[in-house]
Amino acid sequence: MARFRPTSRDPVDPRQVLRQRAAERRHSLAALSRMLRRPDRYLARFVREGVPVALSKRDHQLLADHFGVDQRQMGVRDLWAGD
């Protein structure tokens, strides 16, 4: 399976940001997945395996709200920022 590889156009890797923010708050990826009403392994697979390739706009917004940051600080791409 292909893993996400940030390019010069993607300066912030959303997987790395999510892993870091979860660790800082001592949240498990399974608990955050449940908050999103997804299976326990959902975010772990996203972070470790690159599946799904990108989180939905809804998931990004919920995680950004949970961590009290803007979506761009969570690695949201321009594709969703204007929606």
C-alpha cells in the first residue's frame, strides 16, 4: 500500500500532526476514532498505513475543534479549506 509522502506543496503532514497532538494530550488514536464515530483502528491505520489517503472534511473539522486549533494546523489541504 502506498503511504502518504508530503511534497513541497504539502508542508504539514496531517498524519504526523495528528500523532503529535494525540501524544501531547495523551489521547489514544482509538479514543479519537470513537469520537469520530469510526472503528477503533481508523486513525491508527490513517497514521501508520496511509489508509484512508485523506480524512474527510468532517473528520478534520471535528479533530481541529477537539484540539482547539484551525484545520490548517491539523494539516488540512487547500482542497477542503475553501469548502
